[in-house]
Amino acid sequence: MGQVLHGSATTTEAVRRAVQHSEESLRALSKRYEINQKTVAKWKGRTSVADVPTGPKDAWSMARIRSVALNVLRANSVQNISLALYANAVSFDQLLALGTA
């Protein structure tokens, strides 16, 4: 049974373990395993070979952000929200600025 990796994983647990226990330089390990030096440095600095979850810790936080964003746009009389967002008429920074005004 093989290891299940997420879509952007570039290493397996075996490679991570080898990187952590190796005395070779970041550059040499990077070439050997055909991965970025930053990835080698990351795994060298960790104590575990397990992937750490990334993204929001609260599963609902993105839904809340989306909801707030839509409410700010509605409050500012944006007629076509999807057009405004997808046509880059409103950037996230502009949206935040509207919410504080």
C-alpha cells in the first residue's frame, strides 16, 4: 500500500527522513532528491516527517471572509459582484478599505 500525498507534495516520508538524518549539504541533497533547497532546509529543520496541515485552522474562516466580502460589496452598491471581483475591478485590498471606511 503506497503513501498518499497531497497534490503539491514533492517528497515522501522516506525522503524526508533521509534528508533529516543526512550530513550532506542542502545543495547536495537538493540535487540528489531533485527537490528545491528550501524544501531540504524545511525538512532538515523539522523533527517529524509528517506533513503539517496548512491553511486556515478554522474550517469556517474562509466562509466567513467570503461572507464579509460580499456584505461589504452589497453595502457599497456593487451591482454585479462576480463581474466586479473577476474583472479585477475590486482587489482584496480595496475591499478591506471599503469595509473600514
